[in-house]
Amino acid sequence: MIPAAFDYHAPSTVDEALALLAEHDDAKVLAGGQSLIPVLRLRLAAPEVIVDLGRIEELRGIREDGDALVIGAMTPHHAVETDALVAEHAKLLALATATVADPQVRHRGTIGGALVHADPAGDLPAPAVALGAELVIAGSGGRRTVAAEDFFEDLFTTAVGEDDLLVEIRVPKHTGWGAHYEKFTRVVQQWSIVGVAAAVRLDGDSIAEARVALTNMGSTPVRAAAVEQALVGQPATAEAVQAAAAQAAEGTSPPSDSNGDAEYRRHLATVLTRRAVLAAAGA
Amino acid sequence: MTAVEERPAAELGSPRLRKEDQRLITGRTRWTDNITLPGMHHLAMVRSPFAHARITGIDTGAAKSASGVVTVLTGADLKDEQGALPNAWAIIPEQKAPEHPSIAVEHVAFAGEIVAVVVARTAAEARDAADLVDVDYEELPVALDLKAAAADEVLAHPDLGTNVSAFWEFDSAAADTGGDVEAAISAARDGGVLIEREYRQQRLIPAFMEPRSIAADPTGEQLTVWSATQVPHFVKIFLALVLGIPEHKIRVIAPDVGGGFGGKLQFTPEEVLTVLAARRTGKPCKYTETRSESLVAAHHGRDQWQKITLAATKDGTVTGLKVDLVADMGAYLGLVTSAIPILGAFMYNGIYKFPAYHLSCTNVFTNKAWTDAYRGAGRPEATFAIERVMDELAAELGMDPIAVREKNWIKHDEFPFTTVSGMQYDSGNYEAATAKAKELFGYDELRKEQQQRRESVDPVQLGIGVSTFTEMCGLAPSRWLGSMGYVGGGWEHASIRMLPTGKVEVITGTSPHGQGHETAWSQIVADRLGVAFDDVEVLHGDTQIAARGLDSYGSRSLTVGGMAVLAAADKVLEKAKPIAAELMEASVDDLEFVDGKFGVKGTDTSMALGDLAFAVFQGHKLSAESEHSLDADATFDPLDFSFPHGTHLCAVEVDTETGRSTIRSYVCVDDVGKVVNPLIVEGQVHGGIAQGIAQALFEEGVYDESGTLVTGSFVDYLVPTAADLPAFVTDRTETPSTTNELGVKGVGEAGTIASTPAVVNAVVDALRSFGVNDVEMPCTPHRVWSTLQGRAADTPAAPHSAQSTSMSQEGQA
């Protein structure tokens, strides 16, 4: 379908983009366009102004900054998925990114776009929460940093305000951690029915630390804190992990839709958590 | 048995790459939406969001004054000229149906029905203005659930007084094709085996690759209509009949068309409205639907409840089959909506020698998109039911499912065989196809592994599904169609034009939309006329070029249309022979046609067909009495259907923890008779299997309780891709058809018909040790898991969240 008419701006700096957002009341930000363009075409949204970030070079790229990796918001999924630094220090993010949609989408879509879109079934919010990522938001009042757990406020709603831009994702290094993203879908190119992001640090044969977060088990990504705590000090065996994973659905409020009802999703969360943690632990 | 077999067959049987693929795959062709004419207007449709409502007012004022808008048309504007959309197949004379308007006048009966048409100078302006059309509706109660609708709880069309369109019955005792099924059931109840099951054929959406598109040019002497359709000849005649346009003033062109699967076997509201808009404005008009419109308003397929009763003796010999169908017509009767279940009615007995058979079918209206042909059209439903229930019989008796089938199937030396439904099967060899499939599959080894997994209560269970299908294809002998109440015939037409330079134009009345007719027809003609494959051009889909024809559907193109091509080639040779004799000053009786040349027996004198064509073109040496043309036309009406068959075996791993079913291996051995191009057959089988698997595991058209289509985009209507499917192991046996000289049977629908029960049988087989004997389609992880938990497997009718919720204003996506 054909989107409603809009004015189009393509700034080349973050400051220009922020100025445009401040100037226009009904503006939408275009990153890779892999969610926004379909929404426009379906006329689910009809903004008056589109601010395209595609020409802002400073928003692209991945670099090290001390104990963190810094990923520009406009870095395409494909770059994250194949980047050596991400593979070494934030493997969970690389693995989850590799499950996003299909290769075409991963070459156009961006990490920042996916996070700000905040689809509860999107695959990147949960790893961001699991890895304790920090999101750097630029606005008229300067830059501020928000922890991933506070960033996702509701369905399609984040801490990024109307006149703000997400500019960077800072991911604490999890060097040497095992990781796995267990995505459950019916067909390959589908939004997650449930997904589990897991990262574990082993100490010998036992789990020293674990980070687990769930995709599509609520309106925002859910940190499986009870599972994480239960795993600490446990051996990385099927029995021990299964016992811990049994708590995966605690405190979740999953949706019911054509892919399954909430009870099914709660059950899936426990099974997929067990599988994700065991895979992350290399067991 | 055929002349073809006796001559050197260089092209027939050759796996040629398709000559049309270069342009189709690279997109270097002209689809309907690519057609742009001077001064062209563009249409956008306003569609009802309500499944059932009365239109109380339409305000087109704002839309009419919007930028670029030429006019806005409503039902009130068009009611006197739109006529009614046709149903061409009344299955009983007293069949009931509501009038089917192209644009609703006062009443809408499904969500997606057109209520206004915006005509504008650009497609974008048309779309913008469509949003400004203000329609007031008074909502009415909706008839959605099929069984409730059959009981007339809520009427889909209150004026009709009932939802029941027709009740149709076949009884083998009454037809004298078999015994009394009730007697068989009574006997089975006392000391035999009775299997009673109810299966749901979910609603499917054809989801062809190219959305429907129509362009209409009223500026010439003839009205020219381009349409992305399977049936340009149907469109031409129905434009004449429905709109009263003189038939000779209409030209319809189906240019390259991107798939149909039966979904473009229709005469559509959009075609009528585009033509009416062009006629009103005097300008060329074009309409191309969006994918969402296609899912909502192009006709759907399947949607039946099937009650199956199978009576057998304790040794597994079936004594009777009773089938009671309730079929969802949706809101209206389309072209052949009413007949779709009946096309399956003769196939419920499958490949088996059942002594008694009864089928009843109740056609019912609901407030949903109307159903009509979808790949297989009635036969997938029939094959699913019988192949599922044969597995159930095997399970009940503790027999191997193949052994139960073997006990009941027609042996290869029993053909031709007249079945309990009165069809005469031409040929087949079920034993050979099954033996080959079992070997390729490793049937016995997989059974052993299944046993091991059952014993160890492996969380991943293995199931093996069997489907030994047959189908009737080659629609259709005109006499049969007439006896069944169809208004049209089933013949096909072809012309061959011998060009002066020796090249050949073949004009076919079939209308390919992805099948590869240009290649296959070239192969047939190259062999028959002894010309080079590349010297043959196949023309189709334009009623000014292919004036006669009945188009492509029902696996008919080769078995009917290919035979017409063959007959036309023979007529060319018949015409050429006396002319060749005259030119070579020989007796006709002394001529033989070998390798493309007429030769005088016992001499070196010969003349190639191409040289003859040039001589005919010049005419210098022809007598005045000779016809100065080698061109020939032929029409072929089939003697009977042909009945391809095959054995499909599927191994599915079911993860009992998540409910996910994963196909591990899929083997099929099909017998489609003689094969013109094995590569094309292979492609049809692969695509067909994929489409049948899609019904088994993935696809379902779902409406919510208000009648809104939940699966209104590909986010929710899950069409599998190659990544979701296993590699298929395909092979063939070859038992020539005896109903046509080529010895061919159809293959377009075979894979789709065969694969659905193979997959579901495998899923159920994997769960059998848990006491499960059915999983409703599609066998989603949620359904399988719920079944294992003993919970109701009802799946909420709600879309993925991204579709229903507006995005935040900050969306940076």
C-alpha cells in the first residue's frame, strides 16, 4: 500500500536531527525502516514528517571503551552479527541478532531501530537487558544514559522521548561468558513466540554467574531474576538447570494470540530457558 | 500404446530448462501492474471493516474534492449497471444464493467487501482519498461458526431466510455403483470395526505471489482488459454476460501472471469495477490490490467439517465409507464455490475397492470471504479424510498402515477399474510406487527407531505418515461437466501457425501463470513436427490471439490443452502431406514423414516442413485449388479424467516439550503417467508438497468473533519458505494414461493433495503412544502441546501484537 504523504528530512548530524525533532510536533524517526516502512504502508501511522537518520555517520560503528562495547544506534544488524568485538565480548548479542528476520532485513535494519521500536516479540531487547546494556539518549537537554531494564517502558514505548534520539548502546563486556539465544517460532521468518537470552560464566563445572532475559513474555523484556539466582553455584547439568528454569515464568504476563495462549508461553519459557542456559554453558 | 512412443522422442521426456524462466525470474517482463497507458486513472477500493452490516450512508464529498480525484463511485451509483457476479456451477437446480454484487449497495456480508471506488489521477491520490470516504454502517449479527451457521442460528443474508445453499448427496446403492453403506455400518457395529472421526479442513488463503491487478482501456474500438488472472477467456465471456458489453467488443489479456493456485480462477468484483470505472470516465483505469486486500478479499479455500464413518471387518477389509460434509461458502457463491466440495465427492474412496459409499454435503453461507478453488479443490479434503482414517483403521487393528491400504487397494492388473463412486480409473500401479517409496524412505529402519524412542520415552518422538493418494485431473469431459450442472465445457483448443521461414507459432487456449507451458508445448510440437525446440514460440493469454480456450486450472493444461496442441500438429501434417506430394510430384501414398521431412519412399527426394511452409507462402507452385496455408486448429475434449497417484511417506519428529513438529524426511513416488518434461514435473511436485505441508503445519485463515480477518498480513498468515521445509526425495513410476494419446496425467495439484495427510498422519503417529488419535490442522506447536496436556487446543484468534497496536510516536524503527 502507499503511505500517506509526509515531509522528508535527512540530516547528516545528530544535532541537526534533534533540531528537526524539536521543530516538528508530528515527526517520526526513520532508522533502517524495517518496521516503520511497513507500518506507514499499512497506514497504521501517518506522521507529517520523517527524519531519516541514514546519513548520520557518527551513529554507525562498533568500538571498545574500557569495559564496554559502544555500538552506534544506526549500526545494521549484519554488522553487529559479524563483528569480531561483539563476538568476543558480547556473544549473546551477536547470537540474538543473527535470528532477527532474514538477511535482507539484517542488512537494512539497525540495532537502535529495533530497540526503540520495542516490539515485545523483538529479539534484541532481551539480550540488552540480560547483558545490562546502557542506552545513551540524546535530547535537547544533552545526553543521558538509561539502563536497559529501565529503558523499555511498555509495548512499543521506551525512555526515548518525542524529541530524543537513541544514539549509542553501551554493552558491558562479558568476555569469556557462554551465551545462547533460544528463539521459538513456527516459521523461520517470524517474530518470536517466546525467546530466551542467556549468558553464563562458568567457574570450573559450576555456574558462577548467569544472566537470563525473556522475549515476548510481557509488554517489555523480562529479566528472569529468580532463575539467575537459582543458577548461581549450581553445576551445569540438565537436572540443576531444569530446576532453576522452572521459575522462568515467574512474574511474567505473556500475551495470548494465534501462536498460543499465555499458559503455553509460560510453559515454553521454562523449557526454552533450560535449553538456553544449558547451551550457553556448553552442556 | 501411443504413436509418441513409436517415434524417436528427442524432446518428450527431456528435462529442458524452462524457456520462460529468464524473463520471469529476472522480472524482465510486463505484469499487469506494469501497464501504463496515456491518461490512465488509478483506483482505490474502500472496503467494509464489518463482517455484516447495513450501509446507512456514504459521504463521498471530502474524497471527491481531494487532490487528483476524478470521481468516487458507490453501490448507489453502479447498482443499475453492475449486474451480478456469476456462479457457474449450481450443484442442484434449487441451489440458493444471495445476489452477488461487485460493489455493495445496501448490505455488506463480509469484512473486505467493496463499498466505494475512488478514481484518481495517481494511485497515491486514490489511496489518500479512499481514507476520506465516510461510510455509516449499522452492524448486524454475524454468522461465523460453520456448524452454528448450518443450524441457521444467525443468518448471513437475512433476506435469504437460511444459510443453507444446497444439500447434495451421492449414494452408491442408489447410483448402482455399490452397496448400501448403512448395512455395512450395521454389520461393522456387530463384530466388525467402525471408525468414526470428525476432521476440520481449515480455511486457507491462496497467497499467490503477484497480487491481483486489472487494467482496462475503453479508448479503442474494443474494450481491452488486462488482468492477472488464470482465466482470460472466462473474464471475456463474463464481462459480456454480466455487463452486457457485446462479446466481440471485448479483448482480455492475461500477460505474464505470477501464480494463482486456483485463487485467480475467478471473475472478480475488482475486474467489473475497473471496467465500469473505465467506461464511466472514458479513460484507461487500473487497480492493483495490496497484499492485505488480497488476503482479506481474494477468495479463500477449503473450510469444511468432515464427518467420516468407516466400516471394516476385523482383518482390515473396508466394507463401507460414509462421509458427511459441511462446507463453508463464505458470504457469496463465486465462480465455482458451490462445486468445490463436490469435486472431491468422487475421490473419498481414494485408491480403494470399497463396496459401499455414501456422501452428503451441506453448503453453508457465513459472513466471511467467499471460498472457491484452491490447489486441489475438493480433492485434498477428500484425500486427507480417507488417508487419515485409513491410518486410524490400522491403529485400531494394530496393523501396519501400508498393510491396511494394500488389503484394500486396486491391484495393478485390475485397471481400468470402476470405483464405488462411479469413476473409471484409467491406469495405475500402487504396488510399484509404494514399494519404491518404502525403499527410498528406509521404512523398516524408521519403524525400528520409532519403537526405540517410544520405549525410552524420548522427549522427541518419531512419527511416520503414509499417504497413498490418487486424484482426478484433466478438467474435464464436457459431457461430465454438463451432467454435473456446470454451465461451461471442458474442452481445450490450440492452433499452429507455420511461418514462411520454418518457424512455428503455437497458440494455446490454456493460460499459464507459472507452470511452464511455453517449454512443454514447444517440446510436444518440436517432436511432432520435427522442428527445433527453439523454433517454436508458444502464445497464450490474449483473446485476440488465443481466441478459443478454457484456460488453466484443475491439472488440465497438459492432459487437455497439450492434447489439443498435439491434434493441431497432426492436422498441420495432414494438410502438408498432399501439398508436399504435389510439389514433389509424388503420390500421397508414397510419402512418409520422418525427422521433420516429407520423403518419397525409396528415393532421396524429400522436403522439410520448413521448406514446405515457404513454398506454401510463395504459392508459386501450388495449384489454385490448394489451400495456401499449413496452419491448423484443433479442439480436444477429453474422453475421461486421468487418475495420477503416488505414495508419499513422511517422518516427523515431535518435540513433546514444546509441541513443535519438524519434518525429518519426506519421500514421494508419484505416477503421473508419461512425462513431457521431468524438470517441470519435479518443480510441480516440490511446490505442491510445500503447499500441502503448509496446510498441515502452518497456514490458517483465522477470523475473530466479530468477523475480522486476524491473519490479514504475512506476519500472522504463516506461509512457509524453503528454510522451513526439508529436502524432498522425489521419484516416479510411469504408468501411461489410457485416456489420452500422450499417456499423460496431471501433476499440478498432486503434491498438495498427497502431502497434507502424510504429514498429519506422521504427527499423530508420533503421539499415538500418548493416546492421541488426532491433532487439528494446522498442527501448531500450541495445538500439539495442548493435545498432549489433555487441554482444549483452541488457539486465541488474535494477531501478533505489532499488527494491532499503534506504535509509539517516538518509534525509531
